[in-house]
Amino acid sequence: MIPLFPLPAAAVLAAVHLVAGRLRFLDVVPRSRWLSLAGGVSVAYVFVRLLPELSAGQEVVQRAIAGELLAGLENHIYIVALLGLAIFYGLERVVRRSQEERSTTQDIERTTTGPGVFWLHIASFGVYNVLIGYLLLHRIRPGLMSLAFYTVAMALHFLVTDYGLRNDHRRDYDRVGRWALSIALAGGLAAGYASRLPELWIAVITAFLAGGVILNVLKEELPEERKSRIAPFFIGAFGYAAILLLA
């Protein structure tokens, strides 16, 4: 039987990309408490749900590479999570460097980065969204409740990342970027319906996503100019963590 619940979940996530720019109450300084709360929820999901699942994923990886060249390397799956964090950190530095170079030009209402950096950023987050869409169907922990917690966490995470992408690319993001990311999400879900990867690759995707979520939330919360709100972040993080632990 074909699982249908991931379809409305994907619709919710795509809708966040498409309508987040109209939520004007998010575009304030100090940083909107709702964005900080959403970031806290996203981080809580990674630490309370994804990282423990990676422990099981590590066992899958070790069984899969037994006897291979990398069999003696400890904590393989956590290295993948570190790789996800490092890749998105490198991408962030590329974006910031482009903004510094472009800060003296006049056409910054359309985008604050060069066109090449814009497409690199959107392509990278497109891959990110493909993975998120794929995991709507194939997570380490299956089930409807697991899907609900995942969808809530990723929807709030998209609020955070969309806000950052819109600040970086402005009208280009509204004109092209949000549609490209929605399509990438749908493509990931379609790939999930078309095929199921081995457990090893589900664990690798989950680990990469965990590292990416941590970096993409913290890069939005930590810069001083964001004037982030610590109380809503704590409420989101520890409140959602409590819900996950009690479920």
C-alpha cells in the first residue's frame, strides 16, 4: 500500500517556502521571537531525535563496510554529520564574501550576491531539500507520529532558512529561489516513492541533514547584528525536546 500521509506533509513544507515572505511580522529587528523559537525547535529535533537515531545508523554503517578499507574508522556516521555542517559553513562563507564584494555596487535591492553565488546557494539548498523530501517517506524511525514530529521541525526550520535566504538574495529569491526549493522538495518525495535506498544510505542522509540543520540554524541565531532572542530560542528548544521525550 502506497503511504499517502507524506503528501500533505510535503505540501505543508512547500507552502512554507511559498508564503514565508508574506509573514511580515518575521522581518523585524530585534530578531522576531518566532524565528528564534523556530530555530530552537529545529535544533531540539536534531539533538533529541536525529542524533540518537544516528547511533542506530552507526551500527548499520559498520555492518555495511565490514571488511572494507574504512572498517577501522570509528564513528563514521558522525563524520558525515560533520561533513554536512562543514559544507554549509563553507557555503555561508562564500555568500558573505560575495556580499562584501558587492556592497559597493548599486543593484542590491535585487540581490546582495553575485549571480553565480545565488545559483550555488539555491542549488545547495535544493539538494538539501531533496534529502528532506526523501526522508518524508524513508526515515530511520518510521511511523505516523515520527512523520508528524519531522514535518513540524522541518517546517519551522524552513521559516528560519527562508528568512536567511531572502535576506541574502532578496527579489531573486522570491522570483526564482523559493519555487526552485519547493520543486526540489517535491522531487525528493517523488524519488522516495520511486525507490528505497538501502539502510546505509538512509543513515548517511540523516547524518548529513543533522549537520546541515545545526549549522543553518546557528548561523542565523548567533551573529550579533541579528539581535536574536534567547528566551524564545530556549522555549522552542527545551519545549520541543520535552514533547519528543514524552511522546
